[in-house]
Amino acid sequence: MKKKNVQIIPAQTDLKRRAVNFVKGFDISLSPEQLEELEKVVQRSSETFVRDIGKDLMDCRRMIIQALGDKTKRQDAVATSSDLAYSVKALGGTFQYPLMTQIAKSMENFVADRTTANEKQLLVIQLHIDSLYVILAGRVTGFGSTVEQATVAALTKLAERYEQPRE
């Protein structure tokens, strides 16, 4: 094998300046005004999260209920549930809903590698969705009380009990 000559070309100064955005970016030490601006952005994002996830939970629950009565809709309901679980798990902690992240993780594990579900399995998914919605509607931030933690444990056990058959 022949060795190839490699040439490293350093980035141009103006490219570095544009990448870091010296003109519009934030300084390392933030002023009170900049902190306030960032808090407003996070608050708006949090409200958007609550609104969007609430709608997604209702839509997914509706799909699960339809799939209970129509076996042809089960594959789409499971796929939608999987996507929803992933989204909630990923974003819950970001917006101060780590309890939602725990429940979504249980749901995600339950629907992982599943292409369809039987009636009992759809009901397990529905219970996860209902729990997520209650937490969101009640704006339960943090990890919740012992009641909420017991609910997470119960959902996880329920998911383990009805995990098979995995279709």
C-alpha cells in the first residue's frame, strides 16, 4: 500500500468568526437581560411542548381505541405509539417532566421491535398514554410523589407481564 500525502488546510479567520457568531452570539458570562431572554425562549418552548405532546397523546389514544375494534389498524397504532414514546422520552426531561420520561421509556421498551399488538397489549399502551396525559394535564414536574413512582413501577410490571407474544 502506498501512503497518501495529506494536507491540512486551516480554517480561514472569517469562517471561524462566522461560525462562532461574534456579532449576535451570547458572551460566556450572561447579563441579566440575556438570562431573561433565554428563560423566555425556554418558557415558550415548554408551552409548545405541552400543547404539541398533549395533541399527540390524544391522537395516539384515539388510534389505539380504533385498533381495539379493527385489527387492520393495529400495525399503524403500534408504530405511532413507538414514535410518541420516543419523542416523550427524549423531550420530557428537557422540559422538567422526568416522570413522563420514565413512563415513556417503559412504553418504548414495550413497543420496541413490535409490529402489531393483541387486545391486552393495546390496553397496556393505552394505560401508558393515559398516565402521560394525566401528568401533562396536571403539570406534574419533577419525579412526582410516591404515588406517581408507584404508578411507574406498576406500568413497568404490567408491560413485562403482557410483553409476549411479540409480533
